[in-house]
Amino acid sequence: MANVSDLRAKILIVDDDEQLSFIIKKMLENYSYSVMLAPSCDKAFELLTLNNFDLVLLDVNLPDGTGFDVCKQLREACDVPVIFASARTQEDDRITGFDIGGDDYLPKPYSMRELLSRVNALLRRTFKNSREEKIVRFGDVTVNITSRSVGKNGVPVQLSLREFDLLAYLCEHVNTVVERDRIFSQVWGAFTEVEPSTLAVHIRWLREKLENDPAAPEYIKTVRKVGYVLEVK
């Protein structure tokens, strides 16, 4: 199995200790992770709006709120893994961290070795990609999620980055109805603000490229008032 770090997992560090954050960033980058920094809740939300992260390393005490506040809002929008790293080590704080959706709680001070071990362990359980090809087929369409390629009747289909991300998300939840809000947060990014019609337009474009009859889709179906489903028999 491939090492998680080989797959360029993207990590967000939310901590107002700039020196510590820089040290952690350099350490994780040495292991081939991609790392961004946020010294406050506002900056964290800004970055979360513009990017999809594979893990968030989250301090509790922040200048404009708490890591608990960030985690609560994250859990309303997406399932990105969260490791709390905090000097607040009381049992009540640790319990709160887990109760609101944290995946791990690392008390400060901690060693870089232990932090790396916990990051690796959590990403091994939750990281979405691997070197093993992920292929989904429906009708005459083949979607290779790993290579980000699509073919119809053996002919390559050109999709935009967002079209492919949307199709890949539907493929990863095949035969499962996914709500519109969940699609927005997972494909466009948590806390992103886009027009509701944007999703419908992208669905229409996918149908025009992949369905034999876009007006009567056989695979990419609308579930009225809920969302969409990729039906594969």
C-alpha cells in the first residue's frame, strides 16, 4: 500500500503560534504533505472556503474564537478529519473535542515525531485516494477516478476540473442520494458561496456529455427537493 504522504494529502494548521506552525509546516512538507496555515478562525474559514483539505490540525485557543467553534461548523459542512492540538488538557476539554466531532486530541507540548505518527495514522484511515485505480462503469461510460479520465464508448470525454470533481463525488457515492448542500461543501469547498443554480448547470453539462438522452437521464438522476444520485445497476 502506498504511503499516505506520497499522495500529497493537503493539511490545514489552525494555530496562532506562528513559530510553532512554521516548524510543523516544514516538518510535514519534508514528508511530502501540502500544508497551509491559518492563525485565526476567520483565516481558517477563508482557506476552507477556497480549498478542500484532507486533514485539519486545530488549536483550541484562537484570537477570534475557539477551535471548538471551527470544528462544529466544519462538521455541519463536511467530514474532513480533525486533530485537536492544544495546551488545554483538562478531561472536559478532551471530551468536548471528541463530542463535537474531533478525531484525535493531542496535548501540548508534544513531539514532532508523535504528531507525525498521529497524522499518518489518521490519514491512513480516512485519506480518499490511493495508488490502486478506482474505476466506475455505467452503461458505455468508464470513469477512472485515479487518473481523472473519462471515456464513452472508448472515446475520451473532456470534462472541466469541476465537472470531473462532481462526477467523481457521485461515483464515490454510487446508488446513494447525496444532498445538494453536501455536494457543494465536498466539491466546491466548505463554506463556499455559489449560486444554487450552479450545481444544476454542472449536472446538465455532465448529462449532455455522458447520457445517451440528456433529457431523460438513465444514470445521473435528480431526486426532487433533495439532491442527485448516480444509479448504476
